[in-house]
Amino acid sequence: MELRHLRYVVATARNGSFSAAGHELNVQQPIVSKRIRELEDELGVPLFDRSTAGARLTSIGEEFVVSARHIVDEIDLLAHRARASRSGKLGRVVIGFYGSLSSGGLRAAVRDFRDQYPDIETELIETPFLDLSAGVLSDTVDVLIQLGDAIRGQALESISLWSERLVVALPERHPLVDRSMIYWSELKDERFLISHHDPGPDMRAILLRHLAAPSDHPEILTRRLSRESILSEVASGQGIALQCESAAGLSSLGVVFRPVHDGNGVTRLGYIAAWKPDNRNPALKTFIDAIKPQS
């Protein structure tokens, strides 16, 4: 008994004749009739009553075709899933990030991808950058979403994604809250609270890059606190903090957010997606293609 025998039985039962079954399966009618006769001889029972009007299932055939149809459907489903997996339309992709999923761009990208590819399981992992980098290199994480500029090299490949405005979180009684925008030069003597956790180190680098003149005297305090706890400290007057624009959507009593500008306009933070070039997960390519900015 072979799969083709079951297909011939199911098609004949559905169409009521060997010729119609052959037309559906794109084979000649005598082949269908011969293969079904071979199956009947192997089983020792007739599956069809043959007449000039066509082929009608026997009582044994009616019971047989139920199981045969189930097997054929399961095989077809397996084949479909295998083809879908190979083409990246089915499977699983692991997305690593640090910070918070409240980032508007990341949240929107994941939501849209899940809507477009419901058969791809999307697993999110939030952990420190070093762990994520190790995960990408060891193939436990497919793609890493991080702050920074696109990089190319032997270890990782990347593309630029979206960007967000950089904002400064101020206590509501701070003298600068009346300004609609704040320039870096106005922050040179402030006390900054930076989280030890990602993306705190990125914020520290940005701060030092913009306030590096000899006349700048920012005080930088690193705390082992979450972003939400940093904002609570800002609200209590312990200092100010640099944040991604998406942080402005957090509910933090006593904190005011203002965009930070330099001579070229508002300061923006770029995001990238980074992955290992030899990652063979087809769903990863589907994800990268889906989030890649349209040219």
C-alpha cells in the first residue's frame, strides 16, 4: 500500500468514477483503476462496486475512505508546512532587545509582523546587551534590536531601522520645563542619572559626546535602577535623565519630557537590527524583509 493508492481511492470516492479521478489527478483512467484493484487484492476486500455508471463505494470502502482521507490530508498538511517553513512563512523567530518594548518602533514592528505572518511564532527576549550578543552568535537569538548605527563585518550583519527623538526627563519644578525645546548647552551643569542597565551605557556615551567641551561640567551618576525607577528619582529632584522618546508615554507623576536639540535640530537615536550572516532560519529572512525600511 502506497500513498498514491490512497489518493486514488479518495479521488474516486469524491468524483464517483475512475475517469473523473484520473482527470483530477492528471493520470490516465486505466492507471487509477489498476492501482485501486491492486489495493483491493492486497486487502482482500472490494472497495468499489463497478458499473457503467461509475464506481460506488462498498460498505467496507466507505469505512476505508474515511481513514484514507484523513491520512492524505495529514500528509498534504505536512508537505504544506514543510514548504512554508522552507519559504520562511512558518516557523519561529527569536527577537532580542534591551530597554523596553514600549519603544514605539519596536512595538509597532512586532505587532505588524505578527499580523502579517500569524504562522510564525515570534518570541521576544529582553536581557542585557552582552547576553543578547552572545545569543546571536550562538544561534539562540535570531536577531538583536539595539541602539546604534548599522554595522557590517564577519561577525554580524545589520540594517538601520527607525529612529526616535532624544528627550530629557526633568522634575516638574525644574527651571527648563517652561521651554518647548532644550539645547545641549543648557544642560552642561546638570546632574544626570544614568541606569547601569541597558540602554544606560548608550545614554552615557551620547551625553559625553555632546557635553565634551572644557566648559561643560555635567555630573553623571550611575544607578542600578530600572528606567521607571530612574524617572521616579527624577521626579523627587535627584537629577535629570536622558530617555528615548517612547519613554514619554510612561506614567510618571512629577516628570516632564522635553526634546533635546543641537545646532542641526532635534537629537535623534537610531535603531538597528543585527544578526549572524550564516543564520539559516528562513523565518529570520522573512522578519528582516518585513521590518526593513522601504526605500
